[in-house]
Amino acid sequence: MSDGSPPTSWQPSENQRRVLSVFQGHDYDITVSDACREAVIDRTCYYDWHDNPEFSQWWKDQANHFLGLQLHDVYSKALVSARGGDVKGYLDRKLFLERFDRDYCPKGRQELSGPGGGAIPLQIVMFGTPPEADPDPIDETDPGDAAAGA
């Protein structure tokens, strides 16, 4: 398994390999019902297979491998678009590259937060004397002001 567990003796059956081949032959652009019909298996059998964690992991690994092999097509479309060609799906290409290209480095974005993940405490410093400020504040260290404040 790809999670670092030791490999098991589980192997996909011929039917399981056949339905995978159908999905990949259609670039995964096929419904489960249609893929099962083409592979000549019952649709409920396909869903039952996914109850087996080893099958599910194998299925995901095969899909990831297949999609990773499509990077050249994604880069080709990106080049056409960069040259001014009308190619739709910019966000799809970006998501695909983020998922499957280990060397892809989108512009970084960093969220800043304060203590405990909350808001950042701000201290506002103003220059000059605000109109409502007392021009002669009481200085409690000055014996004359201390008596006035009492």
C-alpha cells in the first residue's frame, strides 16, 4: 500500500483490471454504469469491490499514476495558452499541476494570525495631540500634580 504499510499478497482480479482499463481508456470520462457495461461486469460488483480497503487503495494508486502521466498534456495546453491561444480550463490546469507536479510552485500566500490563531492585536500610534486630549495631563510623580489629582 502507498501509506507505508508492508505490501500484501492481494492482487486485483482480471475483472478488476478490465474495468480499470475501461476507465483509463476513456480518460475516466465515463460513468460507472457505462464502464461496467463495457467491461461486462455487474455495477454492484464494482461498488462491492470498494468495500475492500486493499482494492480501494490499489484503485486510487492506479488513478493517481494514470493522471500523473498526463502532465505533458497539461503543460502543452499551458504553452498554447501562454502563446495567446484560446484554451479554456486555466483553473483546472492549475489544480492538476498543484496535485501531480512535485516541482510546481504557485505564488505563495501566507495567512498571518495572532496568539492562538486569533486576530492580530494592533496598537495605533497617532502623531500630534488629538483635540480631546488634555494639554496638561496630571503627572503623579510631580508632587504638585499629585495633590491636584487627589
